[in-house]
Amino acid sequence: HRDIHNLNGLTVINATYEALLHRDSPHKRPFVLTRSFYTGSQRLGAMWTGDNLASWSHLVASVPMTLSMNIAGFPFAGADVGGFFGIPSHELLTRWYQAGIFNPFFRAHAHIDSRRREPYVPGSPYTEIITQAIRLRYQLLPAWYTAFHEASTTGAPIVRPHYYVHPSDEKGFTIDDQFYIGDTGLLAKPVTTEGAESVEIYISDRERYYNYFDYSIFYGAGKTHKVGAPLDRVPLLMQGGHIIPRRDRPRKSSGLMKWDPFTLVVVLGIRGNAEGTLYLDDGESFDYQAGAYIHRKFTFSDASQSLVSENLAEEGKKTKAYLKSMAKVRVEKIVIVGAPFDWMNKKEVLVLEDGKKEGRKTALKWHAAQAARASWAVVRDPGVGVGNGWKIDFS
């Protein structure tokens, strides 16, 4: 070990991966977690940052550590929520969960002699607040899984530091406490200071940003913006110009979400356009290598006033069977953030599906802007399959 150091860790991960792979027939994707790793280990499993302490300073350090691992090419990374050693205060444990939901690898973990880290331990109101944070993680799993797919095919980080997204903005080069999630436009800044009621989020570009929860608008390039962050609120913004896929029904596990419908959050940019992607497979087998997956691109165009779903997947021998199995999984809701004022009197939209001769109309409800909050609109149950081609005409 003295001579080869972390190469030993790499060989252990590799042996474990191969053993798990051959344990099941047909093969299932192994999950391997390691603390010792070397170049290439990112192909085989996840890593965590080691035995940390239940202290605010270690919560602070966990954010740049996870970002560094993503930039270095090991994106499936995270820190022990609550700290491994010691006993966190109720506030620290709550804030750490709120930060941990933005780690690609998310888990609570502690030494056998430390107090347990489960959400029920601190009691009310902390348990309820932690529960809401975990539900946010589950709600956004489609966006996370899409980011994981991009990382596995292009090497792009799952969580992205400021300079990765805005490389021409020198002011953002030293920022290591806020980050973007994949290519979703979601901008998170975990609260890492005891007693904090707000955070300062730096915005580099001239695009509009919206509070994820109430659609409050933040605008102004090269400036920091104060975002309210009481204990029950996670600071999370949406950058205009993106479409975010999510699943809104709370479940006890991700496996139980397999047949759940999707919500698309269309966050209009300053030019009125938005786009995003969704990648979906069974999450367990290697059938995706034979085409058993869904990969869609969603585009909203201001010029045509329409939202379009187009296919990005390459067909394989298992494509048709997989699409058939997912035929009943639909888009149940479309939320348009920053909806135009001239939609105020619009009551319906036209839904056009590939392979069908005639379109059909479905209801649209527009909500007016209030104070600093943007206007928004909702199309409920457009009735389109998530794996199908379709167009929704808002004109």
C-alpha cells in the first residue's frame, strides 16, 4: 500500500464492481461506494468525502469539496449529512439536509457512538422541514437523472461551479458556495451559517432568475441579490431560458415513482424562449445500451408560441418494447413561469400529437404577477405521453 497508495483503492472498487455485476443474471448496474479512489474510479461508483465533523465549518467545507470532485471528473460525490463525528444541533442537522439534497451522492451517516441522523430524531418542527427538503430532492429526480446521464456521456459536472457556467465572468471565479445543477438552470446556495435568515446569491448574466417556490424575480448582472432563507426555506433560483422536468407526487422510494406522471416547468427567458431535456430509463438494467430509454428535448419558442417535444434517442433493438412499457406515463402538468401578459384572457391551448390527425384543446389558467412575483400559467393534464412527439400551441 505504501508504494501504490490509491491504486489499491481503484483495484478494490473494480473487483467489487465486477463481483456485483456477475452476481445477478441478467446483469444489474452495481452500486459501489468508496472513500479511496484513483483516476478511473468514477466509472465504477460513488465517493464520499470522508469522516467529517458535526460542525458548521465542515458544512461550509462540504460545498467546495463536492464541486472540486465534480470539476476533477468524479461527479458522483457527496459528504456525510450531519457530520460523521459529534452531535449536530437541530438547526445544523436541518441545514445540512437542505445542503445535502444538492449533493449528487446524498446520504446521512454517523459514527456508531454519535446520535443518529434520521430526520425523525430532532422532532418538530425540524423533522417536517427536513422532510420537505427530501421531497424536493425526490421531486427533482428527473432533472438529476438527466444530469447524471450527461455526466456519463460527456464528462460534464453534475453540480457546476460558477466559473464553469460563466467562464467569461472573472467576478465569479472565486465563488465556491453556490452552484448550478446540470444544465437545468437551477442555481442553489445552501445556508451554511448558524442563525442565518437570508443568503446573498451572485448573478452573472442578464437573464431573469426566479425563486423556485414563489416565482419572485431576481435581475441584474454582476450583482449579489438577497434571497430570504428562514429555516424552512431552501435558497433555490431558476435561470430563465430552461425547462425543468420533475415528478410532483411524493413516494416512499424512487422505485415507486416509475409510472408517475411528469410536470414540466417552463422558465421563460428574457427573449421568451426556453429549452430543456429529459433522460429516462429503467434505472437498474443495462437495457439502455440496446435503446431502452427515453431522451427528449423540450423547446418553447416565443416566435411560434409553442412548446414542442422532439426525440434525441437512437433506436435500438429494445426501443419499441421500452416505449410500449412507458406508453401510459404522461405529462400531467405544464407550468410556464413568466407567462406573457397577453395570455391573460387565454382559456385554452391546442394539443397536437404525432400520429394523430386532429388536435384537441385543453384548459390554460393564467395567474397575474403580484409585487415582485412573476406571472405564471398552468396547463393541466395535456394528455401527452412523455416518450412521444407532440406540440402545444399557445398562439
